[in-house]
Amino acid sequence: MEKIKAPVQIEEIIRLRIGDVVNVSGEVYTARDRAHKRVIEYLEKGMQLPFEFNHGIVYHCGPLIRKSNGWSVLSAGPTTSARMNESTPEILKNVESIVIIGKGGMNKAVVDSLRGKGVYLAVTGGAGALIAESIKNVKTVHWEDLGMAEAVWVLEVENLPCTVGIDARGNSIYEKIRRSSEEKFRDHKP
């Protein structure tokens, strides 16, 4: 089992291969559709982001959070990463290294943009309450005006179990499975 801790360095990312099991620890930023859109707006205007995606870990997640004597995470399941396909390549132009966590994989443009600088880690959908157990602290929140699910939450995680779905060499476990199933279907046609 591999381990990754934020801030991530390119040497850590390059060694990972699709299918590797990885435990993630350290600071993680949640970001969904509207947060990605706002990041793009900031980048286009040359504005400084209130958080640092470079060398960071971005989790495609809209957590369910309760405020009572501080913040606590009730559930933190992944959202479908393909929803961020359009914005992610532009964001990746502005980072040296990155880890993205989500479910369902991402398109070829993202796979190509991750080459030499990032990996995509998959977590199990429907396991939000279990994933929340890996979250030890809510450090802060940015862009609360976007709403709870769309705000950027800065979470301190410990040993969040993931699987490498896309590696920094341009390999995608999703594409590998798709090709394999097409071959099996072709071989078994009546």
C-alpha cells in the first residue's frame, strides 16, 4: 500500500500505477462544479486563490457538514468527476503536481493533462459516512456563498483509502476496463 500526504511532490505521484491502493493523509480541498468554475474565473482574471491547488489534493465531494461547537463532517462521499471534465484541463495548466480524488473517472483531455503532473484516485461511491471517518478536522471553508455542497472545504484527512484510477503516465483503469469489455463482447457475439 502506498501513502501520499499533502503537499504532494511529483516524485510521489510518478511512482503510482493504475490499480495501486493509496492511503491519503493531510490537507484536502473539496471542489465541485461551481467551485471549479470560480477557480477558472480567478485564473482568467489573474486573481490569487484563497487556497493552493498546486501540490494539493482536490476531492470531488460535496460534504454534509454540521456546525455545533465547530464543524463536523457527517458524510463525505465523492461526486461524479466527469462533471469537472471541462474545467479540469485549464486548472491543470496552472499546477506542477496534483492529486484528484473522485468517482467514475475522467475523460481523455483530463487523462492527457495529468501526464507528468498528477493522478486521479478513485473512492467508493455510496460510502460517504465511512469516508467521513477518515476526516479528522475541518480546517476552514472558502466560498460559503456557493452553498455547503459547492463551497471549498479544507479538510484534514488521515488514511483515506483510494485506488489509482488514472496515473501520471496517461494510463486509465477506466479505459482499460472499457477496452477489455469491448473485446469480450466482440468475442462473444452470436
